[in-house]
Amino acid sequence: MKITMLGTGHATVTECYNTCFVFQEEAACPREYFLVDGGGGNALLKQFRGAGIDWKDIGKVFVTHKHLDHLMGIIWLIRMTGTHMSRGQYEGNLVIYAHGELIAMIRKIAKMLLQEKEVIFLGKRIFLETVQDKECRTILGKEVTFFDIHSTKAKQYGFSMDLGGGKRLACLGDEPYHGNTSQYVKNSEWLLHEAFCLYTQADLFKPYEKHHSTVKEACQTAQAMHVKNLILYHTEDSNLQNRKQAYLAEGRKYYHGNLFVPDDLEVIEL
């Protein structure tokens, strides 16, 4: 299993793409990918190309919440998928998972903005599937459990993936860890956690006003939860050339596991 980070930035970045990523089981045949969020627009298609991923191989999608920087790329994916289905140029189906409120919103936005030929396959080959808190689905041959992260802004779900051999991966969307999700986070092999900026730059970027955390706090959480591998994302983009070095330097003061600060299109082997 590997993760390709299509984007690593927060909502208003311009030097990188909004945070979204793809899981791939390398041994899977035929090739299939699991996309988490879509970023803010059709630049998602550019990121697929840059990663060497054929967007037609995206079989399963999970959308964490309704914010533009996570949702609008999904509308573009529906558009492209529906168009190619109508031309007979798309094999298989597309399944999009999200909580109920968000599924209704995706359906409404797609029908409002897209052409009939692009939405005619909704419910036929493009499936919008509601998942409940603590509900499990099988994706890429792995058991994935979706859960409410108890967001303070908009209803948002994360997920836990059973990697086999007693190892788990937890994804918390784009908000900090809340104690009522400890059953998914504690002792995880991998944790994906937002980090809006360095703690030393909190006065500049004001993450707490946006209900986000800093590198320091994300790393303290991972250390306290006995997480072995931590991936930080959803960051500011003011100094991308030095972001990795600076975030690693701050993070390693508080976290002693394996710390990853990926750039756009970087691949991480799980």
C-alpha cells in the first residue's frame, strides 16, 4: 500500500494544491485507487497527470466535509467520469462515500452545475453512498471504518483503515485530534493529521482562529497516542522550499516516531 499526496496545502494556498491524496494497493489487478478529497477545482486533473495516475482508475472516493478546498475537485471528477461514460470511454463504476448531509449536497451541486449527460449516470454507475458514524466498508481489500471527528466547524468524518497484521492507519480530515476519537488514533501505525503552520509562526498564521493546529501540537498528539508514523499536511505555503526542513525540525522536538512532511506528488510507502 502506498499514498500519493496530490496536494498538501490548506484552503487558500497558491503555491501548491489543496490537501487530497490517493491510496493504491500495489499488488492490485486491475489497478484501482482510493481518493480522499478532491481539492478545490480542476487542478485535480493536473495533479493526477503529474502523479502518473489515470483518473479513470479512481474507483472509490471519500469526501471528508463540505469545504470548497475538499469538495469542488470531486464535482470535476463527476463531470469527467459522466462525460466519458456517455462516450463509452469509461469502464466500471465510481463510488463516492460521505456522510449524509454531504452526499445530498454533492448530488444537488452536480445536478445544478453539470450537464445532463454528465449526471445521467448518478445512481446507475456513479454511486453516491452515505456512510454513518462507525460504519465499515471494504476498500482496496481493506476494512475501512468511517467516524465522526466531532468538528467544531462543519460536520466532518475521518476514517481508520485496517492494514493487516494488527496495523491501522487513521485519518482525521483537516481538524485537530479530539479525545472522543482515541479508539481510532491510539497505537495507530500511521496517523494523517493537519498542521496549519509552525508553532513559532502561530501569531502570523493564526491557526486557532480557523480551528487548526500547529506542527508542535500535532506531534504532541502523535507522541501521546503512541503513533509510529505521522504524516503532516494541510499547511500554509509561504516558504515551500524550506517547509519540509522547518516542520521536521520543530516536529522532532515533540515526536520521536517517523515524521513525514510531504510535498505535492510525493509518494509514501506504508
